[in-house]
Amino acid sequence: MNEAPRPPLTTTTSIWPAAAILGIAVVMLALFMGINLIANQAVATTTTIPVIVGGLTPATGSTLLSNCEQPGNPPSNITPALIVPVNTRANGAFVMPNAGAGDFDCYRSFITSAPANQVLAFYSSELESRGWSLFSQGASNGAPQDLFQKAGSDTFYWVVGITVNATSAHHTHWTYRIYQNSAAI
């Protein structure tokens, strides 16, 4: 039994089945991307603010916070937060601590003929309906305070703070503050 040595049997494995699967996947991806591109309806942004029932209403056309608007600051998606409730009057001049240098910061004191809880509820409902997030309640000195935060179109977070300074039987003394957080988004 002397047979001549033969080379080992060769088996070849084709990559065509794997290539076919990959080709089908690429075609399906391109097909669904095309469908998405054709059928995708952009989300329409709305400027309609919901009406909050049962609380204070915004003082339309009020200029009480107009001095907090400087050229380019706050950005256009932040300025709708510059609102005050009806029956509000200024209790002092507006203050810009940095006077335009550094991070934007502006505040003003007010008197409103509504209880403190209604003032805070007004800002909670109005600002949250405008895309602001409540992230803190209560000041370090124990005063009623709400802090809201929103990402500005200028790549910074912006903060609106409402702090109740004093209350009496018929009035609430409070401060509105808006400032640019020094941390970028």
C-alpha cells in the first residue's frame, strides 16, 4: 500500500454570502434614510404661550424690566422671561452689578398687591410654560425663593431668581434677578 502522497484536500469558503448580507444592510439603510428625508416633517416651533387659569396674569406691555435688555443680552430665547404679574410696581431702580463687564447680571425690586405664594406660583407656571426648569427653592437665609434655569442660544445657561423679601397684609416685596451662568452648556 504504497500510495503516492497527495496534497491535502482544500476547502474554499466563499465570502459572497457575507457580502450579500452586508449589501442588503447598506441598501436598507439607504432606503430608510431616503424615506426619512422625504417624509420628515420639521417640528414647528410655536410662540403661543398657554393661558394659566386661576393665577396672576402677566402685565402685557410692561416696561418694568426693559432696562435688563441690552444689545445681545439676554439672547432672544431668554427675553420672554422678562415678565411681571399685573398690579406690580417698581420698588427701586434696576441694578446691573457688572455694568456690562463680565457675565450679564440684572435685578430689580418690586411691590405686588398679591400674596407671596401667588407671586412664586405665577413665575413657576409662566416660566415653566416657556421652557424654564425650576432647580432650586428657598434661599440660604430662609426667604421664599425660586430659581429657574434655561439654556440660552448663546451657549450659556441663564438663571431667573424670584426672591420674596418681605410681606404685609396687602403687599409683597420681592426681587427679580436674571443672570448669565458662567458655565457653558
